[in-house]
Amino acid sequence: MVALVPALAFAAAIGSGLMAGLFFVFSVCIMQALSRLPPDQGVAAMNAINVVIQNPLFLFAFMGTALLGLILLVMAFIWGGQGSYLLAAGGLVYLLGTLAVTIVINVPLNDALAAAPAGQAAAELWQQRYLTDWVRWNHVRTIASTGALALFVLGFGRI
């Protein structure tokens, strides 16, 4: 099992890098562009994104990286080799800062936006919560997945 650690660390680095890039683009481009649209158009565009992003490739990268992070976290305690603490930290950062934030903050806001009746209610949710809270927590996901990437790479380099 220990022989798999380098391959798991490499795959976790790739996965967290993919997620860091996705969240980064939302933080610096997509949400700023959507915020410039009239609220009903911004809401419609974001709801469309939230539907299409739930595809097997995205879920494989997002959830697969979480699984790899969990495995590396557990393996660090079993293996205890050089670099294991960095791999464990990468797994923990990804699990808490990316997966947990998504489940606890971003997905409920996505669901609320999708369920909001068109018109004033959706526009208020969009402007008062989504463009502030969702974006703020997406910044957290960007930083966390980038940090996890760095930790996985550093840990991989010390195996």
C-alpha cells in the first residue's frame, strides 16, 4: 500500500490543481462578468452553470481529489515516511477548505438561487447574498485548493 503513495500524491496534486484553476476562474472572471449583467440574466446564467457543472468529469475530479486527500491523510499516519505530514496537510486542507466549504456554503446558495422565484426575490438573493457570500467562499475554495496543490507537490518531492 505504501508503494502507492507517490501515485496517489501525484493524482491528488493534479486534481487539486484542476479545482484551483476552476475556482480561480470563477473568482477573477466569471462572477465579475455575471455581476455586470442584469440580475435576471446573471441568475439564469449561474443556474445554467450550476446544472452543467454537475457532470461525471467534474465530479470525478472534485470528489476523486477529496478521496485521494482522505487516503493520503490516513496513509500519513500508517506510513509516517518523509513528506507524509505535507501530504496529510494537503489532504486536510482540501477536505476542509474545498469539499466542506462547497457542501456547507456554496451548494446551499446554489440551491437557494435555483429555487428562488424569478423576479425580485431572485434578484435580491443574487445581489445581496450570492455576489458577496458565494464569491467570498469561492475565494476560500481557491486558496484552499491551491494550498492543497502546493502541499501535495511539496510532499511528493520528499517521498
